[in-house]
Amino acid sequence: MLRRTATTVGSACKNYGQNCKKFAKNRRTMADLQQIASNNERAEALINSIEAEISGIQQQLVERQKQELIKENAALAKEVEAALAQLVQLELRNGKKQIPVPGSRGFCTSATPVAPPAEVASAPAAEAPKPTKEPKEKKIKEKKPAAEKPAAAAPEAPVDVGRLDLRVGKIVEVGRHPDADSLYLEKIDCGEAVPRTVVSGLVKFVPLEEMQNRLVVVMCNLKPAKMRGVTSEAMVMCASTPDKVEVLSPPSGAVPGDLVHCEGYPRQPDAQLNPKKKIFEACAPDLKTNDDLVACYKGAALHVPGKGNVVAQTLKNVNVK
């Protein structure tokens, strides 16, 4: 009886020990599962945070590209307007009339007005008489209309400041010319798709730091010319004496591409000045600053409409070139 009882107790103790081990093992498994669940939650939160950052970056990139496209479209629109104005002027000089097209911003070039389609279509129906037979001897041959004489060429525009294409520009890059100590090499934004390359002999008069990122007045219709191996596509306008030169300043609020006007002289610039006609050379003696430092042509101020006058810093009553 005692042996049987001892055996039962031993078996019970063994089973208890095994159950304790299983319980401890299960507790470890539950802890591991809880750790895995916690790690998953942290990973999910991290993924959501990264996705939010990526979405924000994408939105910023899209907005930046949108603004760049808007700016590029505005520049292209200005180029189109300028090209259209030049085309109209050339057509007028060649004696071709400019007929406004309804619903359009431009003109239709034609030697004679064109009847509206409705009138052309209705005219034959209203006016065409019925054919009648006439004796052969009474038929009269119609005279052919004489060929129209070509229109006489329009007289050339007067030689004045209106023939010069003066615009506001911004120097976006400047450095010394690699082959000339007295020349600056500049990239100037004139409101066009691509900045113009300009070579200026200002090293002796204007420090490099004063040339950087500044607004200037640029003449854009000079014939491009090479200066020490670099083609210069425009000229920076300055108030000048033999001893001192100052770069002219556009008015506050002006932006690259703004057109410079002169009261009393309609702005009708040549597409490109013909060096043989020496138009700029004829205007240069009358381009001067006045007592108020304002750049003028024959006493009339150079200005950007609605924004103000073009001025020098200190030089009064000196030539502008």
C-alpha cells in the first residue's frame, strides 16, 4: 500500500514539473508575440510617416514645376508679343495694310479688304441675272481689269530713340573675360527664354560685386558682334565721362523684359539695327542725363510706363551710351 502511494506521489510530482516547464515556455512565447506586435506597430507608424513625407515632397516638386512653367509661359508670351509687333512694323514699312481679325489679338496682312464669307456666299444668289441670248454682232468684249500696281514702299521711320530696342534686364551671371582684362562677360535675363551673352568694358569703372544680380537697361537690337572671341548680343547702357562710368538703373518695381519708352517718340524698334545706317550713332549725341540724374533723349525722360524713370547715380548732364 505504501509503495503504491509513493509511486502515485512521484508520478504527480513529475507531472507537476512538466506542467511548470510548459507554463514557463508558454509565458516566453506570449512575451515574444507581444514584442513582435509592438515592433509591427512601430514599423507601421514609421512607414506612414515616410509616406507622408514623400507625399509632401512630391507636392512641393509639382508646385515648383508649375511655377517654373508659369514663368516660362509668361516669358514666351512676351517674346511672341514682341515678335508680332516687329512683324507688323515690317509689314507696314513694306506697304501692306494691317486688317484687324475679329476675335483675334493679331492682324491679317492683305493688300485689299476681304469681304465676310456671308456676303460672298449670298452675292451670286441675289445678283446673278438669268442668261439671255443676244445676237452675235451685238456682243461686246469685256475689258480685262488692268493689273494692280504694287503698293509704294512706306517711308522709313524717323531716326530717333524709338528705333532703339531698350529693355530692362537682370545680370544673373558675371565674370572677367578670359582673354581681356578690361572686359566683363555677363549673362543677362531680358525676359526671354534664354539669357543674352553680353560683353562690357566696365572692369576699370565698376567693381565686380556691383555688377552681380543687378537690374540694368539693355539695348537689344544691336547686330551681334564678337569681342575677343565671344559674341556679344546686347549693350548695357551707362552714363559716361572719360573718367567715370555709371550703369543706369531702372525704376523700382521694374522686372526683366519691361520695355523702356520715351515720351514723344513712339516705340517702334528695328528688328536689328543696320550698322551701315548708323541709327544709334545718330541718336547718341542726344542721349544724356539731366540735372535730376534722369536719362533723357532730347530732354524727354526714358521711363518704364507706370513704374518710373531710368536714372544714373551721381553723373549729371553727361552722355548715355
